Amino acid sequence: MAEKIEILSLEFFDTYRDEMGIVERMQRHFNQGIGWHYYLDLAWMVREIRGLPKGSLILDAGAGGGGGLAQFILAELGYNVISADFASRVFPRQKMKRYAPVIHYLNGQGEVFDNRYTRHLEKARNIQPARQAGAVKKILGLFGRGAENPYNPGENAAAVIEKNRRRPKNGSPADIPQKNIAADCGRIFLYKCDLKDMPLLPDGLVDGVVSMSALEHNDQGDFEKCVDEILRVTKPGGVLAITVSASQGGDWLHEPSQGWCYSEATLKKLFRLPEAAPGNYGDRERLFELLKKEGNELHKRLAPVYFKSGDNGMPWGRWDPKYQPVGVVKIKD
């Protein structure tokens, strides 16, 4: 695998059919609306990470408060996942019913992170930290998990992972989603943290890292700190497969999502990629024109939530993308 920068294209629906099929089966299984470009992000993630042996430990950096599909897709594929995010995990009951047997907590859910993006999420989703923490306790109690203390604070996080991780045989699973969750899936280790400071994870712990449209919600200074911390916890030779937002020109902030859109030069700097790292930014205008056309495969899959509000990336469901998703592959030296 080589380092690269790749603007994610609608052509994935034809060229990444197996990977797209996995994403769509998982989306239908949970009847879950996902972000307008996440079919591309997730299919690209599956393609880039599948070279790792089953049973590998993967960090999902910015996994999401409860809706992020990446962590569950990775578990269904047989990987163990550290699901890291500063949001409390309020998984829908359907997901807890399925994944409760394979979920482990590395720390508590009580800490509250206050930054520009968390305030944006609280306003957009009308989520207050106290209410969110209460929902976590309620859901844990429904499934027999320790509602007040779902983890042992005296237990080392790396030891928890080592003791509970799944070591399945290598090979492609026959079914996605798996028929027998406890026997066939990797484990999910929930870690509430800021990505630029993950003290519970020792150096060189994980075999790979994925991050789906998360790092761009940091300012550039914090973005670089996140990359440093992600590289710290990755083994030498480990792969980072990370999607963010691409710009057509200079760097700019997309206000509705509070996410930065970056030029190729800036992404190479942020991810410490060599100037010669291959990419397809030269084709970005053609790919963007295809993306903006109404009736394309992403437009047809636009989630119902976009039609309920004017304060999102597609106000009132009007198809009008302002940026492109871009994938970055980085190999730790």
C-alpha cells in the first residue's frame, strides 16, 4: 500500500461494488440515514483497510456519538476497534441489542468536552451533556451493563483490550452483518477522549487507524496535534486511512458543518506526506461537476433528516454540495 491523496468519486459505485455492497447492507440493516457523502467514505475505508489481517486492532478516530457506522462495519469484518470520540455513546436500542455482547468500556462517560465543534453539535442536535450522560446510563441499564460504572477504573486500557479482543481466523466473512455476533465479530472498545490527547493508549498499540470526516472539525493547530497523537499510538508500518473535506482552491471553513475544506498542499503538510505522493486533485473539477449533478447515486440516497431542517449540509433536502470528500493514506515510518 502506498501513501496517497484521493478525492472520493461517484465512480466508486461502479468500481468499489463489493465494498459499497457492505456499506449498503449495514445501512439497510439498521435503517440508518448517514451523511450525504458517507457511502463514498465508508466504501473507500473498507477498500483501504482490508489488507490488514482479521483480528487486527484498529482505532476509529472520531467514531461518532452513536450513529457512526464505521466501527460496526469494521467489527463485522472481524477487526477489533477502539472507538474514540469526545461524545457520550448513546447508541440506538437496536444497535445495543446486537452489539452489547462485544462492547467494552475503556473509561467512563462522565467527562464533558467543551470546544467549538461540541457546542455546534449541541446546538444543531439540541443535545445537552447532562441529558446525554443520563441517556447513556439508561441504555446501559437496559442491557445489564453497569449503568453507573461500565468499566473498572483500576484496569489498564491496554490490558482490557488484550484480554477481550477477538482473534478470528483470517479470511473474508461469509455474511455482513454476521449471523453470530459474539462468535464472529471483532470487539468494540469505547474510549471517550479528545483525539489530540489519548493518554490511555500506549505508543504503538494499534495496527491501523480510520477516521471518517472527523479531523476537519478541528482548527489546523489542533488537527496537527491529532495527527501526532494518532501516529504515536500506531505501530511502525501501520496504515492510516482518513477522510476529510477537499477544497477547489484555498482552505476555507464550511459553516453549516463547522468543518475545514483543505487544498492538496495543506493536506500533504498536515499528514507529513512527501511532495511526490500521488493524488487526483488535478481531476477535482471534473469530479466535482459530476457530484453536483442532481439525480446522481448520492443524491438518490440522501437521508430523510436533510429534508427536515435548513441548518445542515443540504438545507431542506436541496442537492447542493459545497465540497468533496477526500481520502488520505498515510503509512507510519
